[in-house]
Amino acid sequence: MKGRLARLFDPRLLGRHQTAAVTATAVDFTTMIALVELVRVPPAIATVLGAVVGGLTNFLVTRRWAFHARHTGTVSSQALRYAVVSSGGALLNGALVQLAIVVTPLSYVVARTIGSALVSVFYTYPLHARVVFRVREVPELASPLGEPSS
């Protein structure tokens, strides 16, 4: 797909991206809790497994729905870029949680929630749109007279 990059502040794209992120987070936490409570997997291992399942969910939902028909690149090239961006996001989330619990009275759960929201909007979304999926504008449909539709 050729064309200009989509506007970064596109409320519809941002909303769809955030919906995919919330969905993936629910899968992540549900997997983690189920593994700990039902299968008795140690919490640290369950956290990693939940994050992997949540990450796969996010990649697939973002690629197939949030940026549907507007992304460029192969699945493998996008998956590699996604892994790099996700690693950076995990490090950024960890740093923000550590900073928050050292300098504020916030619990780690509240710090993680706030930090994750900030990272998602200001780090993950721009990098997913510009680097991972390279989201393009949808070409305007032309009228029968060859003029752009309004």
C-alpha cells in the first residue's frame, strides 16, 4: 500500500489502538491470574506467560482490526518491529513504576495503571502507527466527475 502516512492524531485510529490495548491487557491479566489460581504456576512465570499471550493478542488485533487495510509490510517484518517496540515499552513501564513508587505514595498497581496508560498513548501508539505498522491514509474516493468526495 502506497500513500502518505496517516495523521498521528487521528481519534479513530487512536481509539481503535487503545481498544486493542485494553483487550490485550485483559487477556494478559486473565491468563496470569488463571495460571496462578487454577494451575498453581508461580506468579513470576505466570506474569511472563500472560504478557506473551497479551502481546500476541495485541499484535494480531492491532494488525487485523485497529489498523486494518491501512498498514504496510509483511507479518514477519511487523512482528520483528513489534517485538523491539514492546521491549522498549516494557522497560519504560518498569522505569515509570519504579520512579512512582520511590517518589510518590502510590501503590505499584496504581503506578502501573497510570504508567501503562501514558506509555500506551505517548510511546506505543506513535511507534505502532509510524514504525511497526506504518499506517497510511485511506485514499479519498473520487466522485464520478473525478473530484474528491466531501
